[in-house]
Amino acid sequence: MASPLLTRAIARTGLDAGDFRITLLLCGLTCVLLPAYTLRWRIGFYPTTVLEAAVGLTVIAFAIESYRARSVPSLRSPFSIAAALLLLAGAISIVVAPDKRAALGIYRAYMIEPVAFFFVIANVVRTAKRASVVMAGLAIAGAVVSVANAFVVLDAIRQHVVNVANTGPVAIFMNANDVPLFLVPLIAIAGSYVLYSQDRLERLVSAAFLALALIATLLSLSRGGYLALAAVALVLAISHGHRWRLLGGAVVAAIVLTLVPPINHRLAIELDFSNGSNTLVGRFGLWKASLQMLSQHSIFGAGLSGFAATLAPYWNPTHIDRFIYPHNIVLNFRSETGLLGVFAFAWIIVAGFRETWRGWRQTGSSWRPLELGVLLALVGVVVHGLVDVPYFKNDLSLEFWTLIGLAWAGIRWATPSQLAP
């Protein structure tokens, strides 16, 4: 059964009078199931996940409803050429990858399915109320992740088993860093709705989600997550007319949080460059080895899923860590998809900032909080990408393209009366 939040969002859209009713419902349910990529099985030789099944059903429903409506889906958008280049770069990277079977799996899950979902969102989400169905799905997924992870971390703190030299324990994902990677973009959107939505229910729901997600992000003890969160808070505050009050409140909150153990102990490690748990110390060595490897694979990189194997000759064999990614968004795309992939993703990011800024400045009040929220989410992705991998994961890649799709839908389907002169 759908949750009350998703049911309420569906009821408010007036779906009975609209097109693509089943597709829109499945879009919302797919977003609910973003963390369910961890539930895996095989159909014969074919590996799949609950999330992939949901994406597949959504695309099939969209194709059927488009056929019945005699509607030809539009593939035109400011992101289409860049998305095609990214898919081409991924296809080339399969050829050069050392493990082509693994590369095919990543190509399917991180590129083909998210891009297909983007086009579904862009064609189906034609009003801000319809966007609320998708946003409700994202909120449910984020709330589940937040509550589950906060519970295990608080229980670990109660039992005095939290080691501040490492990230906190985790409930659903494989690593605590995955929690802010997933939640910070959603926090960005919730923060925008709290400040700018003219709908009281939207503000209340967003505030409740914001409280849960912020607690879970802080308890993750992820320093990259803290950095991305600070960047989002800074830009959100600057966007508001009461920016100085908001900035002052954010600074006070940050100071208070730095005094709270184990957060202050975790941050202190980052200031001690003689500590082996210092993130930057570890990252510098990894980035240096990655650049050495890429100097020998300058055009095509290591191929999809090929980073660990290709890095091996350049990495200290006695080092206890074995990385599958270089933990930097530029190096990550350079290794996985080569120079073409870096160019394509940079194009997508720049287009994302341009279009969301345009949407924030031009669209009517019902779309504006979403447009600014996606802009802030992109800020979080870029900043977090300085020290981590905010895309190459099933849930993160689909979340990214879902938010881009919502932002483009808001610009594409805004009525003339909603556009600023």
C-alpha cells in the first residue's frame, strides 16, 4: 500500500482528469524504492534489483500510455545532447573496461535507466501538483533512510561503540558516507520549500522531513556531508531577503554543533594532518595515484568498473584500503567514462545550474521552490563531489536525473501566466 504522504500527494493532483495516471504513480513509487537497490536477485544469468524492476515498469507504463494517447514523447531538452554524449562515453568505456560484464551492469544502472527515467519525468510531470507525487516518493525514501540510520547510530552511541576515527554505523547502505550523499540533495529541496512554498502543508511536511534528514546527516559523522550541507545552507540563506539573519542563525548552529561530541572529535581529526584518519591525507595519496594512472589512460580512462584493477600498479600494495573510485567527481568521471564523459557531465551540471536559475527567476510561485531546491541540490553534489562519489551508485544516479527531470518539467510546462515578464 502507498504511504499516507504519497496518497495525499496523489489525491491533490487531480489525477483522474489527467494523462499518464499509472506512469505518474509508478514514478512516485520508484522514488520510494530508491534505497531498495540493495535488494538484489537474479533472473537466470541476469542480475537485477527491486529498484531496477520499478524503473522498468515505469518506462513500460509510459510507453503503453503514450501509445494509447497517440502521444509522441518529446526528447528535446537542454540536457538531451549531453545525455547522449554521456551514454556514448559509457558505451565506449564498456569496450575498454577490464571486466565487460560488470561494466555493462554499471552502464545499465547508472546511465541508461536514470536517463530514461529523466525523459519519463519530463513528459509526465506537467504541473507542480504532479511534481508533488514524485517529491513525496523522494521524501518517503529519505525519511526511511533517516529514521533507520539515526536509530542505529543513536543505539551505538548509547552502547559507547562509536569510533570517531571512522564514519558512524549504517542501517541500509554499505557506508555511512552514503547517507548524506543521498540526503543532502533532498535537504536542499526541503529547505527551499520551507522558506518559499506558499502552501502551508508543503511547508509543514518539508520542515518535518528537514528535521529528520538533518539529524541523520549529522549522525553520519561524514565530513564530506557536513561540507556539502554547509554549502547548501550558505546558498539558501543568501537567496533570501533575510539573508543576514539566516546566515547568523546558521553560524550559531554550526558553532553549537561543533561543541557536541562525537561531532567535535570527528572534526578535530580533520584538523590534525598527522592523523591517519584525516580525510584529506588519505585522499591526497589516492588522487596522486589516480592522476598517475590516468596519465597512462588519458583519453578513455580505466573504463566502467575498471578503476580498482587499473589503479593497482600505481597504488601501495601494503595499504589496507582498496578503492573502487577515486573519491573526486572529476577524477571519477575521467576514470569511468574518459574525457568525453567528463565533458558530457560538466555540460549537464552547467545546464542544470542555468536552467534552475532560469526557473527560479521566471516560473510562477508553484514551481519556484522546486527550481531553487534543485539548484541547491546541484551545489551539494558539486561540493560533496570534491571528496566523494555523488553519482556512481544506483540510488544517487537515479536521484540526480529525477531532480534534473523535475527542474526541466517545471520550465517546460509552466503556463504563460506563470512566467515573469
